[in-house]
Amino acid sequence: MYIVSLTYTNPIEDVEALLEGHIAWLDRYFASGDFLFAGRKDPRTGGVIVAREMDRETLNQIVMEDPFVAVANYEITKVNVTRANEALNSLVGI
């Protein structure tokens, strides 16, 4: 699986202007099963998305569809989950 960390590079007003499109993008990839969970950073400097295992090039293409590419930098980290607590045990191996 992957951790996608977004860090805003523009003022929050610029981010807010693209929020509706960003939410539609999130909805699309939650519906397809590609995204497992997501949320804002606190303080609000960006966000984090956890994506299922897939080809890295596929994930790169998905990220480039996000309207936030105009206002954020993305750091993508591949994680091979080998342990989890009981509530998250289904994440092991994905």
C-alpha cells in the first residue's frame, strides 16, 4: 500500500477554490476501492491518503488527476504492512 502525503504550496484560499474538484476526485477513487482512507493534516498544511497496493505508475497517474496538483506537493511512500492491531488486521499484505 502507499501513503500519499500532500503539502500545500499555495495560500489556503487557493486550496479552498479547488476543494470541490478534489473531493470529487477522492470520491471517485474511494468508490473504485483504490483509496483506503484520507484526511487533513492538523494543523491544516495538507493531507494524507492511504492507497491500496497497485502499480506505482498507476498511482502516479491517479495523483496527477487531482486538482490539488496546482496547489500542493506530493510525497508517495510505499509501505509493506507486516503487522497491525486487530482492528486493522485486514491491512496486512495489501
